[in-house]
Amino acid sequence: MLTINLKGKTAIVTGVSSGIGLGVAKVLAKAGCNISGCGTSVENSKAALTFLKAIKEEGTEALYTCLDVTSQQDREHLVNKTSTTFSQIDILVSNAGINVFKGAKDCTEEQWEFNMSLNLKSHWALSKLCKPYLESSNNGVIILMTSNHAYHSIPGCFPYNVAKTAIKGLVQSLAIEWGPKIRTVGIAPGFIDTPGNQKWFNSFPDAKAERQRTINMHPVKTLGTTEDVGYLCAFLASDMARFISGTTYLIDGGRSALMQD
Ligand SMILES: NC(=O)c1ccc[n+]([C@@H]2O[C@H](COP(=O)([O-])OP(=O)(O)OC[C@H]3O[C@@H](n4cnc5c(N)ncnc54)[C@H](OP(=O)(O)O)[C@@H]3O)[C@@H](O)[C@H]2O)c1
């Protein structure tokens, strides 16, 4: 039987207090990985405790740190705490991010700077701090979370889509400059069934109808789950993906294959 085995490895996953990060952390733990997670939620919050409980249930070790990935001091704290606790870092899943949807005309300089700091710079800066540890690993892997907005966008999603498009370039640069010891891969999720997206459906007069309308735009006739992204992550982090680096994978249920009419 073919299985993904990450037993004994340690992964940093950012943004585990909600959505995709939590799903990714759970799947990596299911594959045997210890997880050092973070988010802005405080350490005894329901979100942090949910993460810790989920990893414990998979039988591996977990660590949660409340921090802001846009702060260099906080990023250093995360990497130091992880290496002190687990003595190694094999996988970085740099996932934390927020939709900054302002529009090219209305976006302020502050909003632009915030978006670039969180949705682009934090991925590079955290990768740089993890580099020496990943190089000491047998199969150091960096996975950067971008978006289907890196390929096609919608009016009003600026400047988020600009940062997410740039992540594809970051993936290429890290792969060609830091290989062969470290592989770098991007994941570009489409519509994933997260609390944030449910909140968006709820903003419509008929949330159920809007959800169904969105589902119908997907050839697979479903939304993605956070675990769907986790399974791709687990594969890309494993030795089975040793020939994969410098590229970004769309995981969008076929939505982008459908031409507009
Ligand atoms: N959901 C989708 O359909 C979708 C599609 C394409 C791409 N993505 C990308 O996937 C990633 C996760 O999105 P999501 O939908 O799962 O979002 P989410 O449910 O809002 O979760 C975001 C996570 O990031 C953390 N976070 C946000 N800002 C942070 C900061 N400054 N420092 C540390 N942690 C921070 C949050 O922590 P707290 O909650 O504790 O503040 C939370 O754990 C993002 O990069 C997003 O752009 C999502």
C-alpha cells in the first residue's frame, strides 16, 4: 500500500488557528509530522486549543505561538522556539494571509504596504530564517500558499492578487537559488470551504443560493476542503515529490478551466 510518511519530521505551519492552515496541519500530523503552528489568536484561545487538540488526536507533538508574521522579531521567535523544542525544521508551510481587496483606484499606500508585508514579504523573510534548518534536513521543503488570484483575478481584488502573483516568482527564485538541498513549491487554492468564505456567502440575502451558484461554477461540483489542500501539501512535502520544485500548483476543482460565457 502506498502511504505518505512524514514520521519524525517537524513542520512550521503559519496560520493554524483557522481555515486552510488548520487543515494542512491536521493532514501533516496524520502523516506523522510534529507541528509548530502560529496565528494572531492568543495562546489560550478556542482557535489555538482546537489546533493543539487536533494534532494531539493524530498522535504527534504540537506547539502553538501567538505572533504576527509581519514582525521580524516574531518570525525569529517562531523559528528559535521551534528549533529549540523539536531540534529540527524539515518543512515550512508559509500559509498565513488575509484578503486585502481594495481596488486599484481606492487602495491607499498603507493598505498596499500592509498587503505586501503580509502576503508577500513575510513568506520570503520566514523562508530565509528557516533556510539553515531546512538545509540540515534530509529533504527540506518550503511550501508557499498563494491563490488562484495568481492566475486570474476579479475587479476589486487588488492589491491581494498582485502579492499572490509575485509569490509564483518567489517560489521560482528560492527553488533555483536554494536547491538542491531545499525544494520550494507553491500551492494556489481556488474556492476552499473556510469560515471566511462562509461569512462571505452569509453576506448575500440568500446565502444558500449563493453557495450553490459558486459550487456550480466548478466542474467537480463541490468546494474544496482545507484537508484537500493538506493532502497536496503532504505529498509535496514527502520524498515522493523529490523531482518537484520551482512550480506552483493550482487546486481549484477545475474552475479555471471553464471559459467565461
Ligand atoms: N480560503 C480560500 O478559499 C483561499 C483561496 C486561495 C488562497 N487562500 C490563501 O490561503 C491562506 C489561508 O487562508 P484561509 O482562507 O485559511 O484564511 P483564514 O481562515 O482567515 O486563516 C488565516 C490564518 O492566518 C493567520 N494570520 C493572519 N494574519 C496573520 C499575521 N499577521 N500573523 C500570523 N498569523 C496571521 C490567522 O490567524 P488568526 O485567525 O489567529 O488571526 C489564521 O490562522 C491565505 O494565504 C489565503 O490567501 C485561501
